[in-house]
Amino acid sequence: MGISRDSQHKRRLTGGKKPHHHKKRKHEMGRQMAMTKIGAKRIHPVRCRGGNMKFRGIRLDTGNFSWGSEVCTRKTRILDVVYNASNNELVRTKTLVKSAVVQIDATLEHKRRLTGGKKPHHHKKRKHEMGRQMAMTKIGAKRIHPVRCRGGNMKFRGIRLDTGNFSWGSEDAAPVQRSSSVQKKIAARQAEKIIDPNINSQFDTGRLLACISSRPGQCGRCDGYILEGKELEFYVKKMARKKK
Amino acid sequence: MTGAAIAAQVEQNQRAFQKQDNIFVGKKRVLGKKTTLKESRYYKSVGLGIKTPRTAIEGTYVDKKCPWTGSVNIRGKLITGVIKTTKMKNTVIIRKDYLHYIKKYNRFEKRHKNTPVHVSPAFRVKVGDEILAGQEV
């Protein structure tokens, strides 16, 4: 093998040469770079030291990208490599590496945006919003725990039940519909929702900027996170400057 | 421009976005709580009875090799020495003087060792300062 990761060939801190007293060893071995490109998925598994496997991504087209502030992660298509802090060559050749900035397909995230998601927190948890553990009622000799609830009302937590009252009658199953209260809830979420204007504008083009945080040449996956806030501004500025 | 904006410009001078890995940059305001710092900062205590400097907690610098705001752990040896040169970025050369005993002559001789040591941006150092350096991995 040609590539080795030893330090025997390097000089000392003082500048002096190190004597070459043994040949290259297998445990110092390195391998060729993956240079993962965008394309139909092609991954080569490699048997490594200790019998462990590495999955060298040769070509990848999708990745799991998470949208942090919406707490939402979706598998999306990778469209283009747009910026690389280490090397412009890697942008030109569209190589997928960790911490490269890429453009991803925005449609799934778009759906998420429309259906609403987490509301921003305005206050700490309140007692009237409290929930309790699930009952997980099993079949067995009847065991019921009464629970005092809000307003002094009682709920009867069935822990084990063995009999029940069943009515004979046939009803057609109704198609699943969102009740008006649920629809109102979604609409209210939409009204309250604040999406960063920088990200919102990206939805118009159908492409979101994301940063790769996995190592495609090691694990064969191209996962990352959608750029937000200061980081997004930073990279947008860098790319604009490049274009000039 | 606010002080924070200026500081942010100063520290973002690399081609990649400088940030602390443990802090989520895009976080929206949670619980309507007003924190004293504009942005949240990760810092930890190093142990060994060493106080974390105020500048590390309040500063805006990003240094992954800082013991308080980065991802290194101090363990092993602690060396003291005097700073010889501060020409490198974030690191200094310290000189550690010691006496070596020659048994035959019952006398000592002076020896010294130079060691490069990383200096966190929390500190401002100059030549001649005495430094306590800790070992990391």
C-alpha cells in the first residue's frame, strides 16, 4: 500500500531527522479518499482493522437532514454542493464531505411548514396542562386505582380488567376526518408560527441550505442539519462574495 | 453596531462558521426568558481547584482547544514555566528551568526545556509571565 499515516517520515519538533528503522506497518496504513459525488447511491464496504466495516460512499443522492428549530428530520434529496470551507476544488467537483454546505430538496420540509409543528413556549408547564402515566390496562383480575383529578373529580385508572360490557350492533367505520377543533388548532399554530425570513425565502426556490455533519466516506451516509440563524447568514454572505 | 456584533465579526474570520459544537445556534427564544448573555455560551469547570476565568464565561471567542469553552480535558501532568515567545497564534513557548545533579562532583548543572503550550483566548499573555500548563490527551 502506498498511503501511510505514520510520523516516522516527519522531522522532530527540533527540526532533526528521525532515523528510518522499520518498514511501513499495516496498522499505519491509509486508504484512498472517497471523494463522494452526487448521484445514484453507490457504496463500497471496506473491511477494516479489527474486522470492522467502513462504508465508503462513492455516490450519494439522499440524506437525513434535520431542521433544528422545528425539531424535524426528513430524508431528502441532495441537489448541489454550494460551499466548502476547506477547498474550492471540492465545490467545483461537487464532492460531498463533512461540513460542506449543500442545497437540499425543500418539498418535505415545506409540507412540515404547512402542517405546523411545535409551538414556541411562552411559559413553564402549568398544573392544568399536566398529564399522567398511561394506564396500560392488562387482562386480569379486576384492579382499579382511583385518581383525584382537577376540580376534585375522580378518574378510575383500570390497571387490570377481565370483563366488559359489549353492545351488539354493526356500524360502518367512518372515514378518518380531522374534527373542526383539530383544524382550528392547526390554523392557530400557523398564525403563531415564526419562521426565519432567511429560510422562508429559500422555500420559494425549493432548495434549502444545509450543512453535512456525517462523514460520507466513513459511514456511507450523507446526513446533516439545515442552516439557521447566524450560521446561515455567514454562509450566504460567503457564497455571495464568491459569486462576485 | 452593538458590542456583540463587533465581537462576532472579529471572531468569524475563518472560512468556516466558528461556533461551539455544544450550542445550537438557530435556537428560538424559549420560555420568553431573558438571558443576560445575548447568545448562550458553553463553558465548563476544569477541576483540580482551578477557577474558570471570567473572560472565558463572558467572552465570545470560539476555541475548541480552550479547556473551559472547548472540548479538551485536563488530566495528567501540570507544568509550570516562564513564557519565552508569544509569536504563534493561540500558543506560546514556555521555558522550564531545572537543576540536574551530577553524582561524581556532588554538584548541580543548569538545564532547560522548551515546551509549546496552547493559550486560550481567555488569557492575554506576554513574554516573562509565569504559566501553569496542564496536559491533555
